[in-house]
Amino acid sequence: MSRLPLQKKNYMWLAIGLAVIVLGFVLMSGGGDHTATEFDESIFSFRRITLAPIVVIAGFVIEIFAIMKRFPNEDK
């Protein structure tokens, strides 16, 4: 059997990081009226301007951690 480059824990952390990134993009989306005649102030909310980008960056940090971290070998 060929060895995978990462271990099971690494793939688990990759999935967690992906879920955090998706959560960040969900926090950025939605809201507002999509007409050209009205302006909606909700695009400047704390959730969209501050929280969501921090969550997305945290997800990318988790992805880097998941790729770089070496866990003790489970095969032994």
C-alpha cells in the first residue's frame, strides 16, 4: 500500500480549515436590497467588514497548520 503524504489528523485539520473558510464567506454574504435606486447600509456591518475576513484568514492559518504539522506516526 502506498503511503499518503499526510496523516489522518492532517486531513481532519484540512477539513476543519475548509469549514472555517466557508463559514467566513457565508458571514460575508447576504443582506441588502438589490435595486439600483436604493442604497443599503448593511454592507458596512461589523460582521461583513471585520468578523468575516478574520474568520477567513483564520481558516487559511488552520490550512497552513494542517499541511505543515507532523503528528506522531500512527502506524507504530
